[in-house]
Amino acid sequence: QVQLVESGGGLVQAGGSLGLSCAASGNFLSINAMGWYRQAPGKQRELVAQIISGGTTNYADSVKGRFTISRDNAKNTVYLQMNSLKPEDTAIYYCNVVWFKSILDRKGSWGQGTQVTVSS
């Protein structure tokens, strides 16, 4: 199983910046994709950003140019740098990791979530 420990988040004024990190640990063969999702009250969980093992990144249109995702493969850690934050970025942010238990056994794990609140 894989355990995810998230850190970062908090309260910031609009236009400010915050950083999130998520460290994966446990018994796994390899990690494929690492990413961040968010869920605002009354809304569905949505992909914010994802980075694949080769370095390919995907971003939600709403965060392109403001958020940057990166990963440290040696530390099995993914980061999300959020700049120019807007009130609509307020949500609980969840780390998600796709990992392989064996070559043919792919699994996914979620972090516990961390609150990001952007005040206007």
C-alpha cells in the first residue's frame, strides 16, 4: 500500500501564493503519475494538475499560467506551486498518486486533503 502525506495549504489573500507538497511512501514497484485534484463545496472533484513519470504535465485550463506542478522522483514527492491565487481556487486539495504494485497491477491512492482558502 502507499501512504500519502500532504503539507502546505492555508489561508491567503487573492493574488498571493501558496505551495503544496505530497510525499508518497510504502511498498510499491514504481510511481507513474502524481497529481492534485480539488473539490470546492457543492462541486465535483476536479483535476488541477498532473505530472507523469516522464515529466509530461497536464493542467486544468483554469490554472494554466498560475500553477506549476513538479516532482522529485528521488523523494517520491510532488509539489504544486500556486501563484496569483483567486477566490475561486478555494477548495480542499487532494494529492493523487498512480503506482504499480507489480508490472501489471496498477493502483491509485489519495491523500487526506488540505484546505486552501483564498480571501478576496
